[in-house]
Amino acid sequence: MNTPLFLSFIKSDIQEFDARFKKELSSKKSLLSLITSYILKTKGKQIRPSLVFLSARLIGSVTEASYSAAFMIELMHTATLLHDDVVDNSMKRRGFFSVNALWKNKISVLVGDYLLAKGLLHAIETNHIELLKIISTAVKDMSEGELLQIEKAKLVSNSEDIYFQIIEKKTASLFVAAMLSGAHSTGNLQEKDAEKLKKIALLLGVAFQIKDDVLDYSKTSVIGKPIWNDLKEKKITLPLLHALKQVSKKEQLHIKKLLKGHKNNPKKLQEIVNFIMQHNGIEYAEAKIEELCSEAKQIVYTFSHNEAQEALVSLIDYICTRKK
């Protein structure tokens, strides 16, 4: 499989970042060292650090502050994933056992807290207070988004407006922080460019989360059975929202009743999935992803042409078409 353009373009940045990240997370405490080593081995595609470096190169060049921004962003992201897995009681993360599955909830929460503290200390030690402001705002928004989603899941109610409010806060806010902190790290960020970068990141973060929600319907366990985590957690995401809009109140109540009372019943969950497919919920969500990514690319092309511009478009295409 060919390496995406965006990864080739920032290959040296990511390699340097990986080395620094590993060094910063090294610990003489045996349990902490074991867990942080496991986290490093199971890390994902590093979309958020990539956004830091791409936005820095779109505006100017990568600096020491850029590496600090990427480090803090990745720490915050990893910490929130650890906490999310505890909240959602998730046993898997990126195909591997989650930290809470291997070391239990208490340790997972404490390691998440440790990573958050590392980020705060790094900002203070390197005097990157403005970067800390940007990233702390994102963490606040992410928490608000998660709480809103939990509230709506309990009520088994949602609307497209509320859905987009949730994902703008819980996912897109960290994309915004990554792009703004990357651009800010160059020392060349103008207000008009900041607004454009914020819009690109918002569109991209929303598209990323919708894609995650779509992919949830195709995830399977190690024995090939559907997982459907969102349905089990009573999360009403865009594919289901669209399907519900196509039917009568009576049928909406029937589907919501299935969602509320049968989260561990595969046959009932399959009925909900069939309902979504019947009413083109997946196709609707995929069309929305394409629309968001197209709008993001249009804004990218308003910047002065350079290699970072095409690399950022490559990242947008990757997010729009990824299969996992």
C-alpha cells in the first residue's frame, strides 16, 4: 500500500516527534514504564500531530514550539482516550486490548491523569502558555461534548443539531487545537489565517467523527461477530438519525425502544442495523463526509500554494476515504 502524500511530506517531522515523545514518556517507575511502552506500541495514525506539522508548514516552518505543540496535543489525546475507554467500558482500542482491559479502570484513569499533568508541566517548563490555552480550551470542549452525549444516550433522544454540537466539541475541538497550535508555533500566524485554519479543522474533525460512526457498523470481534459499540451504548449517530427522520413517530418510538431496552440482544440490534440500511443511513452519512471534506479542501486552496497545501489535501482525502 502506498504511503499517503501527507505522511511522506512530514516524515522527518513525525520521526523526530516520535523520538522526543518516547523519550518524554520514559519512566523509571516499572508499572508506568510498562504501560507507556504499551501505549507507544499501539498508537494510531497520529492524525493530530500531523495536523500540527502540516499547519506549521502551511503558514511558515516547523520550530521547537511545533514539537511542543505536537507533544501536548498527543498527550491530551491519549489521556482522553484512556478516560473514554473507562467511561465506555471499552475492551479494545485500535484492535488491541485497551489499557483498562489489561490493567483495570483505576490504573487507566491514573495514567490518563499522569499524561495530562505531563502536558501541563511541559507547557510551563517551555513557557508555551499560549499553546496551553489553545489546548486546554479543547480539553474543556471535549469533556462538555462527552457529557452531552451521555445525557442524550440516557434519554435515547437526539437531533442532527445536537449530534453536530456533540461531535464538534468531543472530536473537532482537538483538530482545531492541533491546527491552531501548529500555525501559532511558527510565530507568523495572522488572524485571517487563524479563522480559515479553524474552519478547516472543524470541518475535518466533524468528517472524521462521522466516518468513525459509519465504520462502527462494520466493526467485528475477533470471531467475526458485529460489535456495534455505538448502538450498545445507545448513541444515536448520523446514520440512525437520518433513518429515523424517514419514518412515522410510531416507528421512531419502536426503534428507540429497541435501542433502549435491547442493547445486548444481537437480534434486536440487527433489526436496528437493517432499519438504518433500509433507509439509506450509511449513504447519507457518507455524502455528508464528502461534502465536509470538499469544503475543507476549498479553504485549503485559498492559501498561497506550497507543498504543505497538497499534503494537507492528501490528509483530508485520507480521512474522507479511510476504511478503519
